Amino acid sequence: MNRTLERLAPFAFGGIALSLWQGGVWVLGVPSYVLPSPIDIAKAYLDDYAILNQALLSTLTVTLAALLAATLIGVALAVAMAASRLFRAAIQPWAVILQVTPIVAIAPLIIIWVNQPFIALVVCATIVAFFPILSNTAAGLAATPPELLDLFRLNGATRWQILFLLSLPSALPNFLTGLRISGTLALVGAVVAEFVAGSGGFASGLAYRIIEASYRLEIPRMFAALFLLGISGIVIYTALGLLESLLLRKRNAA
């Protein structure tokens, strides 16, 4: 019963919030160009659902491509850092610098340098998304149980056998945590990159549709695009959470 209530709680809270929003707009007579009601937003989506869905597909394509790239880069760097203290000392500060650099500041340069809009967007989103995978996987690899390491070494295991049979499986929970965080960050990075590209005239993704709607003062349409982004973030986070639960359940059962 408690589990059912927990699952229903977000929907109940969302329904109450939307009802209060709708009622407040009606009672106060707020014009739609200031704050559209949920009904106005739904109508705007239904009027332009084909364009908005196509834009959403474009944004999600960039997001998933960036998440894949971030996973490959983050895991590869984490493994290299675990294998060599010198490599860790050389790479970690630069990874931190890259992470704290505002992507909106360097996105125009990346778009100019790459000169391929889709690839440039993926690069920008990857820069935002890769650090949680790198840091969490590296932490997981560093936390390999020392008694198991000694056991593997006593039995003559090679460095690669220790890596693939012990260290990486031990780091799986940390990796999956980083992956879950990076999934939403990849969406954020894709949207920020699309904002920059959209300002430069490259029409792609929901960010461009938000810019377009704001210029035309089509505020309900802008909110519809924002709602699609929010729902997409929830779906990505939930899907990666389910993947995490499934893999860890299989790992514990093995």
C-alpha cells in the first residue's frame, strides 16, 4: 500500500499544482501572454504538436548521442586514471576545469570550430555530461575491496583480469549513479547548445522553438515546449533509474 502511494504521490502533487495554477489564472484574470493557464498550454501543444514533437525528437537525438559519447569517454578516462597515478594527476585538474567552464561561453566557439551543427551540439552536450560518469566511475574503481584485490593477486590474476573481473563490476553502482546524473545533464547541455545555435540561425530542437515563440510572444507555445523538456528530463531520469535497479538486481542475484 505504501509503495502504491509513493508511486501515485508525484501524479497527485502535479494534478493539485496544475489545478491551483488553472484556478489562479482564472480568478485573477491573468492574460495568457503573462502566464498562460495549463489549458492554454495544452491547446498550444495540440495546435503545433507535429512541429514540437519533431523538435523534441531532434533534442533527444542530440541528448542520447551525447550521453553515449560521455559514457565512453568517462569510463575510458576513469579506467586510465585507475591504472596510472601519473595519468590521474595529469587529467583530473583539466577535467574539473572543463566541467566548471560555462558551456554557454564556449558553445559559440565549438559551433564555429566544428562547422557541423549536429556534431557541434553533441560535443557541447558531452562536455556537460561526461564529468559525473568520470568522477563516479573513478571513485568506484578506487574503492575496490582490498581483500579481493589481494585474493586475485595471490591467484596470479593479470592486471586486465583484475580490471574486468573485479574492479569494473565493483564500480558498477557508482557508474550507474553517474550515468543517471549525466542523463539529465546531457539534456541540459543539448538545450543550451541549441539556444546558442538557434541564436545563430540554426533551427533545431526545442530550444529553437522556445526562442521562436518568445520572439513572437507566443507564450503558451513556449510553455508547451518547456513542459516537453521537463517531461523528457523526468523520463530520462526514470528510465536510467530503472536500468540501474535492473542491473544491480541481476548483479546481486548472480
